[in-house]
Amino acid sequence: MKLSVSGKQIDIGQALREHVTDALNGAVEKYFGNAMDGTVVFSREAHEFQAEITVHVGKGIQVQAHAKAGDPYGAFDLATEH
């Protein structure tokens, strides 16, 4: 799966990119098989981080989730559970 991980006005480190890649690939393969592409965008609102996930799992089918938490890892993990 082609995956894009970015941040809006925040720096995304290599460790977070690896965590996102490993976790999202595992979750997508578990439920959908081979997905085409995915996008994860992190942003910060006041004291919380938000993770927005969009995955194109098939022709005309997109799965989206978002969550907020006190740190980017927590926000991503909550969004992945959704």
C-alpha cells in the first residue's frame, strides 16, 4: 500500500512514521486485504493532537477515521481502532 504521512504545522519524526506504517498496514490487511493507498495527517489543536486517516480500500471505496489525544501516537491509535 502506498502511504503518505504528513503533519500540518508539526514535524513528523521517523519513529512516528514507522509506527503509522506498521500499524496501518496490519489493520488494513486484517480487514480489507490489499488496499491501494492511504493518507495520515497529524495536526495540533491547542493542547491536543488530531490524527486523520483516509484509506482507499477498493474501487470507489474509502475508509476514514479521526481521533484526538494528548499525543500523536495516542491520536493515531484511537483513530486506527475506529
